[in-house]
Amino acid sequence: MTPHQILLKYWGYSSFRPMQEEIIQSVLDGKDTLALLPTGGGKSLCFQVPAIAMEGLCLVVSPLIALMKDQVDNLTRRGIRAAALYSGMHPDEMNIVLDNCRHGSIKLLYVSPERLTTDKMRESLRRMKVNLLAVDEAHCVSQWGYDFRPPYLEIANIRPLIPGIAVLALTATATPAVVKDIQQRLGFKTENLFQKSFERKNLTYLVIREEDKMKRLLKILRKVTGPGIVYVRNRRETKEIAGFLQKNGIPADYYHAGLDQKLRDKKQNAWIKEEKRIIVSTNAFGMGIDKPNVRVVVHLDLPDSMEAYFQEAGRAGRDEKRGYAVLLYETSDILDARHNLNIAFPELSIIRSVYQALGNYLQIPVGGGKDLHFDFDLSTFADQYRFPSVTVYNSLRFLEKEGLVMLTDAFHNPSRIFIKAGKEDLYRFQVENEPFDHFIKTLLRSYSGILSDFVKFSETELARRSDLPLEKVVSTLKHLEKLQIIDYIRQTDNPQLIYLQERYDPKDLSISPEHYQNRLKDAVARMESMIAYVESTHKCRSQMLLAYFGETDTRRCGKCDVCIERNKISLNELEFDNIVGVLKPMLTSRPASLEEMVEAVGNTNEDKVLRAVQWLLDNEKIEPDETNKYCWKKKPE
């Protein structure tokens, strides 16, 4: 089938979005390709379509287990065979997936980057017919990326195992340095970038300095109708603000990663169906959700980086209709941002102490633990070892980026069962163990495919079908597992702590101080860019965002808060920039009177200079001194 036929058959679309078709053709031509598409630009189709068009399977590297599971479920519903491999799965479950891939029945295999380092995975790759290597969230490859992950550096090492296969790297946010770094680290033969402009002409960016954020939030949500997202930094605020909105007549709900998966799904679906208009969330919300008609995204706290802000704000207006991205801030938010950054980087000695305590808490011997996974309650661990919870969280995140452990958010993993005994052994067991015969027959009748693969099931439903109490069903399943007749995995809704490497002795734990300092330096630079964005009152918001991502030859949007103010002074962009270009260096070095400023600008109309000066005064860029001359206002220390 052609790409267009595949698109129509499986997704029901008659045409591709801008640039998708060119990216797909580049991949089909066997070229290494980097696709830089903004949030909502349809990145997944760029590898899913060619995967179906070509013989063999597409290997997709993705860092988020929940996102992998969502994509596999979505593809399966469309009749496309897909599977996922990640740390924490049952070994037999992994073996079945790998066998299916080797025998050619799977079209897309999602793997976490950590999986690629295992001998079993590398050996299996040699025997698979891989048609494409897709690297999602490719900014994780780059040391300059905002979410650099060392396991991503292993991706290039598998290319010799699948020779002649093209790589498709995809990301929504990358600066020019990251774009270059991704291609080098993934071993591109030649640079090959497809980049859709980051400009979102239908989005209006607004930054508002506001002390009474709740009052302003109400005003915004009453003025802008339609679905919206309100982002806050901590979980407690999500519930409080959603309650405040409800009391004021706005249907709202809250969402964060600490809720169990069923409740998160329920809240998410209620918002998607617009039973709730507004969702108040931490940054846990939005990844993988394709809701095109979001009209407004409001940030009540400063994001950590321009990348994070652009991705979250970009969830508004994906239907190409008018959308608003509003950021409310006050001076204390900037102080909080700098404070939070310090907390996010515990001292190396503390990170080592958390790592040591973790091994003791989970009773993992030195040299053991690799690929083991545990239900993990961070608060219980922190209380037992008298660490602040935020210190434990940030230490674990640092250890995760070092490729040592991984802490997943809570996500729902339903119960799964597989009859591992062969047909003859199973028949013999049933004959010799008559009390189990009815139960096993019920399993075989109820769940097709149970002899060849793990199937999802509900213990409660099985109890109803077998006419047994729930407790008896669970005990029977456990007993059959003990007898090696079945594999039984009970459902979990808990966060998982997974050891990606064997446990090291603390003295052998290698965390480079230089590496640590580089990470900290990069995080500070990203945060300062975010602060500069909100504090700026003379540069178009859209232009600032675009310049951060390397697009410098752009025009003012004409509708952000800065442009609206600028429009009031009846100056075009060139005239205003020329006037400020003369006045700023002069007023930074010495005070000047109005007459001196008009004279310094020279040939420009006097009224226009005065309007520009008035704008600079109104926006607190300049201030009068005791002699009634004007100087450029210094930023507070």
C-alpha cells in the first residue's frame, strides 16, 4: 500500500499534515532523517506509516512507559500489531514479544532505551527484520538537550546490528545546537533536517504581572470560552484551584501523577468529552493527548525552561483556530524559580546517601538487582530514612539520568495471565488434578490466545465465570503459578522503582562532579532564559520564543501583550527598534533630558521619539532621576 492508502485505511485521513509526507518519503528513500515538528504536529505518523508500508518491523525508542503503552493500545485498536518492551516486565512476557518480533507478526516494537543495552535484546535484533529505527523525544540524545538521558547514547551502538536501516529522530523542541548534536550522536551519514517553523500564528502569547492571580484567572476563563488547561507546580494547588473554579461556576477538575491510573483516566476522559471544561494540572498532564480545540493554556507558575513552556503552551489551538497561552507571574515567582533550581540539584554526597539507603530499603545486595522492579512509595521511604521527600525525588531523578535507576509515575497495569505449560503437559495435569480441571477449562474458554501470549483479564470477572469466590480464584492462580502451569501477574497502580544497573557499592558509584556541574550550568541557563522571557516588555513574545529555537528572521506577531502595547504608540517595528537602539546605550551610561534624547535620535520625527519614551516609561524600562533627567532602569539584584 502507498502512504496515502495506509493513512486512509488505518487513520481515516485523506491527506497528511504539512511536512509529514516529505518526512515519510525521506524515510522510505532510506535516508537518516531528523523531524523537528512542534507539539501536535503529528510526529508519530511519520514512523507508523512507513513501518506499515515496508516489510519488517519498526523499532521505536521511547523514554516514557505510559506513552508507549498508550501508543501500543491505540495501534492495536486500529488493527496494527504493536508491542512494547520495558524494564519491569515479566521475563516470559518479554520472551513472547521477542519471539513474535522474530517471526514477523509485529509491525512496531516500542522499547525503552535501557532495553537496548541488554545482551538478549541485542542478540534478538540480529534475528529481526527491522525496517526502520525511530527515536522519539530525540532531544534526550543530546547533552545540550533539556532532558538529556545517558541511556539514549546507546542507540547509535545498535546501528551495526541492523545495517543499512535508516534512523528517524523526532522531537518537538530543539535549539540549533541540539539539532546538530542529535544527528552526530545518532550517526547520521549526512545531515538531513525537516523542520516546521515553530511559529504558531493562531496562538496569542500573553505574559501578565499579577499579584491576585485567582481573580485574573477567573477573568481570563470567563472571557475565553472553550476547553482549557491550567498548569501549576505542585499537586496540592491542583485540587485547591479546581475547587476555587468550581465554586465560581466554571466546571473544572484536577490532575496529577499521584492519583491512581483509573482516576486519572476518568478525569482525563471527562475533560476530553468536555464534561469538565478546565483541567488544573501539574506538568504530568498533556503528553500524548490529542485534543485539538483547547482554547486557552494558563501557567500560574514559571516553567523550568523555554522548551517546557513552548510544549505546554502549544497544547492550545491545535485545530489552527485562535488560542491563548497566558503566563501569570509576580516577582516572588522568579525568586521561587531560583530556589527550586537549587533544590533540584542535591549535593553529590546526599545523592550517594539516597542511593545507599535505597539499596538497603529494598534489600538488594551489592552486585545484584539489575532489571528488578518494586512497588515504591517515596514518602514511606523518605520518612524511614529521614530525608525530605523533595530531596529523595530529585536525587532519584538525577540517578535516573545517570542510567542507574528509574522511577515511573503510577500507571495502571492490568492483571495478565499466560498458560506456559505445553498442550500435552496441560492435558496430563488436568487428568491427574481433577479439582483444577474446571478452572483451567474456564480459562481456556474465556481468554483466546492464552496458550501463546499474555492476555489481560479481571480476577473479578474470572470469579463470576468460574462460579468461585474471588479469594479462591486468586489463591488458585497463585498455586498454578507455583506449579509452573501458568504465569500470573497481578495488576498494579503503584509507581515502580526499577534498577537499570546492578547495585554498586557506594565507593564504586561513579558520578562525575564535572558532569554534575555541567548539568547544573545548563539548567541555570535554561531557567534564566525563561526569566528573561517573562521580564521582557519590549520584544514580541512570539519572536522571543522563535529566536530561542533558532528562528531569527521573523516578524512581530502584532497581538501578544508586548505588541499590543507597542501598537498603541503608532510606531512600526523598525522605527521603535532604531529609537531604542540609540537611547538604551546612552541612558545606560548617563542620564539625559527629553531634549537630549530627541536630539540624539536625529532624523526621526519628534512625536515618534516622545511616544517611544512614553512607552519606555510606562513599561518601567526608564525612570527619572532627582534632576528630572532619565536613565535606563537597572534590574534589581
